[in-house]
Amino acid sequence: MSKPKIIKIDDQEYVRADEVNIEPKTNITCLEDLIGRKVFLRTVTFHFTGKVIGVFNNTLRLEDAAWIADSGRFADAIKTGNLDEVEPVGDWNVNYDTVVDWGFWNHDLPNEQK
């Protein structure tokens, strides 16, 4: 039996969430395109998670940032969002010149120390 694409509740029609295909912007052409996105950054010495809320010069301003002291198994951390050691730091600035690589963080931002 197939699932209905539209659900009706109290005479209001809703499209099923699994029927909606909304792709976040992934065509990044400049640092400003990262504003509003959650990221995992690996710098030359540290790793950070956070939501990019601003860019000035080559600095990313992160909201709800955390220093990731130990990600654990990297592939597992990226896939599941589970990290071994986390130090929340609130708002934080990261010089983009120190970023080795980065990716979108598709999980809740870690906000508890562990």
C-alpha cells in the first residue's frame, strides 16, 4: 500500500515531509554563501562546529560554536553527529586562512561539554 502524498487534517491539506525535496544551497562561490549554514571546520590545529552568522575579511563568525577536542572516528562523527570530546564556546571567530577543510554539519550543534 502506497503512502498518500497529501494528508488532510481538519480540512487542511498538508504535503508529506518525505515528499518535499528542498535542497539547501550547496553551490558555494564565496564565504558569504556559508552564512546561515552549520559547518564542521578542521583547522591546522583545531576542529570547530558552529553556525556561520557573519564573515569579515577572512574571518568566519560562528554562533553556538564548539571546539571539538576529539571527533572520535571521523566518518562516524560526520554521519551520526556523535563526537567524543566537545567544549562549547558560544560565539567564536575562526580565521579562514587556517581552515584545512570543512563540510556542512547536518546535525544539531553540540552544546554540552563532554
